[in-house]
Amino acid sequence: MNILQISSASSFGGGERYVADLTNSLIARGHSLFAALRPGSPLIRHLQLPTERILILPLRNALDVPSAHELERFVRRQRIDVVHAHMARDYSLASYAARRNRQTKFIATRHVLFQLNRLHRHTLARATRVIAVSSAVARELRRVVNEKQIALIPNGIDVERFERARVGFDRAGFLRGLGLSEDCLLVGSVGELRTLKRHDDFIRAAARIVSRFPATHFVLAGVDTLGDVRKQLEKLVVELGLRDCFHFLGWLDEAEELLCAMDVFVSASETESFGLAIAEAMAAGTPVVATRTEGAQEVVEDQKTGLLVPIGDVARIAEAVTMLLSNPERRREIGAHAHDAANKKFNLNRMVDEIEKIYATDEHR
């Protein structure tokens, strides 16, 4: 099949990892893949696509008429069978390109829980399928999309990538590379530096944890897409006296070694549609402490594959992490269960199999 993936993303997060993993997996299965991206898209370096298969367009918003016309011409020229859009502002452009080419199916994936508007309701009515990455997302979609159009396909992760990282992993060497002691305890989080991720709660919890375990170091990997969140977090680190033990790592192309090195992974977010970083930490065999977001509750089995705590409860976050740090046997037990669950439930091949079946259906709208 000839498949066009469309994403106007300007930063790289869980949704973009999904696009990259899906695209590269489909290429490996013998399909012809193309991508429509914005100039300077972070996806470019993650896609195993030659330059001539990447269409660069402004993709400014849902009403970007010039981009829609260029997409339509590209779809016709390349005889695209499936147009797959991944961001709300891209849905209408993808729908237009598919509608003008009758043999082309329009597929959309909904990665987040934010509400869709009337335009999206009208646009998604034309989709062959709208993929929900979690049950929580599917519930939100039912407000605007016909039940028969919704396909619940939980996110998948490249578990083999984490298996490779785990085999013979030199934790001591990795910690030395970060300038840390080989025998320190490491607690960390991975995610965009955005307010809704509540990294400030993680930092406040760190201040409580370090009072019990002074040798603990904390790491936060992610970029500030808005430009002012990191400064606020750095200021909080200084105010709480954590300058020597809290480290901002910025963007990591591949975070699997960092996740393998952690003693505990923390997700303090106020909302998660799925929690891809949580699933990746589980694949690395790292015990997770996560707030009870809708997505995290689908990924983590409380007390077995991780610990769930109330959103915004810094004391409970610190208490859960402290319990794990004080009990290495419990850490190993939860990490082992988490690793097994991630391999069984969130395998990338399962996700790609299910999406490939949707692509192959004869249904059109």
C-alpha cells in the first residue's frame, strides 16, 4: 500500500514517537510510506524515509487552504491508498485530500484527551476509522464520532529496543557519564516541560525524598516547547536547595538507557491520554510512581506494575518513591512485573498489526 502520514508537530513527544514507530514498522513490512511535515519537523530525523518521500508544507492550521490543495495533488500524484493524520489541525486537510481522491481512505488517530470542536466533528464524520490510543480517548471521541468509526488500539512501544538496552547495560558507566556517583540512587522523569506535566510537583517531592535519602539524584529529560517553563522549574530547584542533586538533561533522542539506569520513574502529570513514557519505563524494568490520570490507570496495575497516587499530592508521590528506595526487593519485584506487562500488553507489533488491518479494509466513507 501507498500510505501518507501527516503531522504538523513542531516538537517531539509521545504522539510523534507513535508516528515514527508506525511509519518505520510499515516500511519494514514492505509498504510504500510518505510523510507530510512542517519545515524543520523533529520527525524528519526519526523517519527512515528518503527526502523525496517527505512533503514539506506549512500545515498552519485546519483552514490552511494552500496546504490542503498541495496535499490533494500529492495524494493523486503518488496514488496514495491511505492518508493518516495525527493532529487535530491536520484532520481537515487530510480529509480534503482523501475526498478529492476517491480511492484514498482517510484515517485519523486521536492521541490526546482535549475536546474536539464542531469543525472536527464534521471532518471526522468522513473518516474510515478514528483510532483511539486508550479507552479514555475512546470515551471522549464518542461525544463527536459515530461509535462504529472508533477503533480502540492502545499505544505500542518498541519493546525490542528496551531489551537491547537492558542486555549488558553498564549502569555504573552510564552514571559516570552523567557525572554522578556509581552507587547513587537515581529517580527521574521524562516528558515535555509543560505545565500540565506538573514537573514542579516532582521537584517538590524530590525535596522530601532527599531528606530521607541524601545520596539520591534526580533527573528530568525533556525540552521546553513554550520557552518559560524550564526557567520556572530551575528557579524552584534553587529555592528548594536541590541545585547539586537535580539535573535537567534536555532532549534525549533515545531515552532507554536513562530509563534502565533509574531506580524509580515518576510521572506527576495532571492528564495523560495514555502515558507512553510510563510504558517505556515499564519496558525498561523500572518501577513507576504515577499520578492517577486516566491514561496511567490503563497502563499501570497499582501495587503490581507500579504505584498510583492522587494527582497533585506531593506528599504521596514522595512517600511512594521513598518506600521503593528503602526496599530494593520490592523495587525489583515491581520492575519485573512491569517489564512483563509492557512486553505483553504494549508490544509495537500488536499495534501495527491492528492498524494495518484497518488500512486494508474495503470500507470507505
